[in-house]
Amino acid sequence: MNRKTLLLVLLLPLLLTLTAGLGYAVLSLPEQPQYLPKLVIDNINESGVSHPVTAVLLNFRGYDTLLELVVLLLALLAVWSLNMPAAEDKTSPNLVLDILTRLLTPVLILVTAYLLWIGAHAPGGAFQAGSVLAASGVLLLLGGYRISDKLTGLPLRIILMAGPSVFILIAVLTLLLEGQLLKYPTAQAGLLIVIIETVATISIGATLAALFLGARPIATNRATASEKNMDQGSEKDGEHK
Amino acid sequence: MNPANFFALIGIVLFSIGLLGLIINSHLLRKILAINIMGSGVFLVLVALARRTENMPADPVPHAMVITGIVVAISATALALTLMLRVASETGHATLPDEVEE
């Protein structure tokens, strides 16, 4: 019996025990507690939206959502700091992909706006809308489209930062005016949530599409220039040796 | 067995399958996929258990937690994939060393 089979024979009983234990834990759970759902339903009129999940996400537990946006940004920073070269797509995109991209991008943007708006009273909201927006971004990237070199610097960073910044700004304002972090005044809650969600949607879409690209977008002129410099440098090194 | 428990048990099975895949595969891409399967299992458990009794509205708190979890999982996966590419470009292969070198 080689090592791999031995490992599997030892591993399977352990995993089966774990599965059985977790299954038993789920089946022996006590009755569903009524306290939290009731709390949400009772206070939903004060939250500014009528869908309970959106109310929890952006009002009752807004702090979680704020940190979630920061996690997205942190992941992008980590990806950029790894300094991988951007995958260059030298082949021209397939005709079908190209036409599909042109047809689908406006539709996806429309769906984004719909999901964003419907989130107030039905399943939907900033994250779902942001994902659809990111999907259109991924489609564009696959089709060989890249944003203009002028926009890869500060403008892109402003778009990426907008969601968390606006959220933090509103959090600080509520802290100063209401005395508690993210405690929206009841009358303005709906408006504040729509503002946060709109900006967050754009930031989430941009962040996810940038994560898909997997590298810091550098202006191509500068990139090729630095590559040329590096090539020349290495050639010179070769000559010295 | 009501549907909630059924789906929760399926979620646990998914979690275990993912854990098995995470342990026995040495290729990093397979490990990342396995972690995602484990995550999907956890999300399924949370979504299923949010509505355990039939004639009651679902508890919105676990649903909101799952949305948060999905976004964190996406960003973690993207970071893991980039790290894997970096490992591949440094060492030439995307696997962790199998044996301890002596």
C-alpha cells in the first residue's frame, strides 16, 4: 500500500466523523429563535427601505457592510502589490464575442440600475448590482477593451475609493450629528441608503473588474518604455560579461 | 425531514467534499477551488437554516451574512489566484513542495 492510499484510508473515517458530527449538530438545533427576525420586522419602518435583507445590510448592521467594502479594496491592494505583469491579449477578439459584448454591455448596465433600485423593497441591492456591473467589465476585458491610459491613474483610484469614502463620510456625519455610528435619522434614512448603494455599486463593479485583470493597470506607453529600458539594461549587462 | 434540514445537510456534505479536496490535492488551483466549495457549503447551511419553520418569514440576518461572505470569498479567491500565479512564475510550478527537503 503506497503512502497516498494509506493517507486516504486514514483520512476518510476522520472526515466521515466530522460530517456526521456537523450533521448531528444541525439536526439537533433548538427551535428557531424569534427574537432577531422580530426585531428586524418591528423596526423596518425606521430603516428607510422595506426589504429586510437590505435593511439589515445597510442600516441595522451597516458597520459590517462598510468593512466589507474595505475588504474588497484591501484584496485589490494586495493583488496590485504582487506586481504581476498584466496578461496581454494579443489576439484580436472573436467576432461573436465582440458583437455579444457590444450588445450585452448596455443591457448589463440597465440591469445594474434596476437591481440597485429594486433593492429597497425586493431582493437586490448594491452587491448584486455591483457584480452585474463587474460582469460587464469582465466581458469588455475579455473582448480586448482597455480603459484609456489617461484614466488608469487618479480617475480609476477615485472610482475605486468612492464607495468606502462616501460610506465612511456618512458614518462620521451620523456619529457627529446623531451621536452613534451609522445611526441614520429616520426621515433621511432612505435617501442616505440610496446614495451609499449607488456609489458602492460603481466602486464594487470597478474593484471586481480590476481584480479580474489581476494586475495594476499601467499606462501602456510607460510600461513599454520601462520594459525597453530593462531590455537595454540587460543587454548592456550581457556585454559587460 | 423538512427542506431546511435537507439543504443544510447537503451543505455539510459539500463542506466535507471541499475539505477532502483541500487535503489530498497538491496543486494550488485545486486547493483554491476546494476552499470555494467549502465556502459554498457554509453559505448553503446559513441560507437553509435562516428559515427552519415552514410558516414563518426567513431570518434576514443570515441572508445578509451570506451576501457579505460571498463578496469576501470573491476577493479572497482573486488574491489567492494572483498569489498562485506569482508562485508559478517564481518556481515554475503551481504546487506546494510535497516532501520536506532534508
